Amino acid sequence: MHDSRAAIPLSLMSAQRVTNLYDLMDAAYCSVELREHSRSLGHVPLIDHNPRKGEKIDFAPAEAIRYNERTAAERSNARLKDEFGGKIILVKGGTKVMGHLMFGVLALSADQLMRLRQ
């Protein structure tokens, strides 16, 4: 199943738990249905446009700034996976997996602090 098929049920679950104003998604989630569903929840859909053999539609300047916040989080997740042990987890059990990932988050945080110092 593609992630975009789970977007609506997950957004409904999230709407019950938290209050958010924006739905940030990449071009794989580009569909009229997802945009309409996002608006029906009172959210602003910031979904990158997938041209699908047409012309790409760019974000408005303010929306582009908000969308770039998503890319910063994606970069952090990618570094956690690629450089700090999040890709291959050789332990079993939720507590051990969480511990493994939190050590990676701690190491990633320390690395980022060291980069800021330079």
C-alpha cells in the first residue's frame, strides 16, 4: 500500500489528538482528494505539486517558507537513519528499539551542537 492511501485515516487520527494548522506533504501525496480533505479539517494543505507531464505549480512565497520547515525535519530524519544507526536495528522489543533510536538522537544532537560551535 502506498503511503498516500493512509494519509486520510492518519489525518483523522491526528486531528483527534492534536490541533494543527497545516498539512505538509511531498509530491507523492499530490491529489485533489487529499487537498479537499485537508481543507475540510480546517487545515491549510501544503502539498508539493506533482506535474505529471504538465507544468509544475509553485508555492506562494509564504507557503514555500512553511514547506521548507518540512525539509529540515526530513534532513534530520535522514541523518538519523543514514549516519546514526536508525536504518539497521538489531534489537527486538519496543523499549530496546526506542533506546537504540534515542541514543542515535542524542549523538545527532551532539553532532549538530559541535557543528554550530565551528
